[in-house]
Amino acid sequence: MTDPSETTTAAIKPRVPTRFLRIPIGGRFRATLVDAESRAGPRRGKINIALWLSVGWLAMVLAGAVLAPWLGFLEDPNRPLAGDPELGPSWSHWFGTDQLGRDMFARSVWGSRLSLSIAGPAVGIGVVVGGVLGVMAGYFGKWIDLVVSSVVNVALALPALVFALFIVTVLGQSYVNVTIAVTVLSIPAIARIARAQALRFAAREFVTVAKTMGARWPRILFRDVLPNVVPALASIAFLAMGIVIIAEGSLSFIGVSVGSPSITWGNILAAGRGRLEESPHIALTTGGVMFATLMALNFVGDELLRRLDVREARI
């Protein structure tokens, strides 16, 4: 027979709290917000095939962009008559050829090189500048928040493409000026996201405890708030990369991006738009590569936003 005391003990066993705040006494204070289930060890989940496909595709595109000058099987992207003009995809020319007989696969690979070299610095600078402005506005509030929020709201109210067009028209068409234009577009959106995250974590328990214990604002800002904002900015960086690539493509479509003979995905699409009926592969092949890259960036960004959940802060 079962001992009644065991049944009673099991029935009244206290439930482990889902979240708790632990503050060790003496030495270095530490506020920890954790899930009780996470203390039992990581769970074994199913393999996310879509995530690994996205990461693999981005790695392949990045490798092609970096190694393009040393890939011996690539044709010269600017050499005319590498094949018959407007030749469809074949074993000798995987993406076919354009109006001048240039190899479209080589042009797509070289186009990724310049498109990513525009998007990478633009997003990197946008994350640093926008992140700093947003965190300062969200943490300090008052007049700092008023000034930053006002500037961000005005910038976001402007039509993005028209604003970028104005910058490139004034400064001139070049790699540097196009990068400046898309960088200016990325800063306000990233600043707003950073501000929202900073407001969220500035009101959390571990920040309140740190202030009560007399911690100074640099320690709280760099040890508590900023580490919790960085994961959100990391995920947004992937999404912003896709937006910047689209912005550069839009500028190329209206003829104000990086000029010839430089190659970007945008100016390849712009060159092929007039031949969609006769030679659709000119735009569709490069457009497919661009579409797959944008989808992969968005998926990886969403997954990072979901998985990088900061649960611990040190005071």
C-alpha cells in the first residue's frame, strides 16, 4: 500500500516559480531573471531546416561576393560576347547571357559583391549611431528623448526613396554617396527600435535594484540596459540589410545609383526590365538570387529576434 504521507507530500509540493530575482549578499551584486525550466538544461528541439537553409544560402552568397576575383570558373562580367547575345540558361552559361553576350552568372556574383559592400557598412553605421541615440533617449528621457524622438519622427515622415534620391543627386552618383544615402535612411528606424528596447529594460526590476544599491548610470547603462538591447539590434540588422539592398535597387531602377561599369543587383535588374518579353532570364535570374537573399535575411532576423532572449543582467 502507498504511504498516505507520500501522497500528501506530493500534493502539497510547492510549485517552482517561473521567474525569480536572486540577489547574492556581499561582494558583487547580481540580479538574475530566469525561467525555472531553463535551469534543468537545454531542451532538444527539432532541427530548423529553413533556418539552416537560410544561413547556408547567406554563407554561399557572402563567399561568392568575397572570393569573386579568385574564382577561376567565372567569366569576366564585363566581357562582351562571352556567348551569343540573350542566350538562355545552359551548361556553359548557367544564367544565360545579356544583350551584349555577357555572362549573367558572373554578373550576378559580382553584383552581390557591390550590393553587399553597400548594405554592410550602411547597416553597421546605422546600428552604431542609431543604437547609441536610441539607448540614450530611452534611458535618460527628458530633453534628450524629446530631441532624439523629434528628429527621428521628422526623418521617418519623409519619403525614403525621395530623400535618398535628393542626397545622391546633390552629392553625385558614386559608391560612397549611395552608401551615405542609404545609411542616413537606416539610422532613424534603428534609433526608434533601440529607444523602445531601452525604455522596456530601463523599467525592469534589476535596473531598479541597481539604482537602489547606488550604482551609477554608466554602470547600469553598459552592464544592464545595453546588453539587453544588443540582441534586438542584431536581429534588426539582418532585416535592415534587406531593406538597404532594396533601396539601392530602387535607386538603380531610376538610374541614380552607382554608375557603369560597376555592377550591382539593382542595375542588372534595371538593364533587364526592357527585355522581359524577349529575354526574361536577364532580370529573373538575378532577381531570383536577390529575392532568395532577402528572404534568407528576413528569416534569420526573425529567428534571432525570437531566440536571443536576454534573461540575465549583472549590476
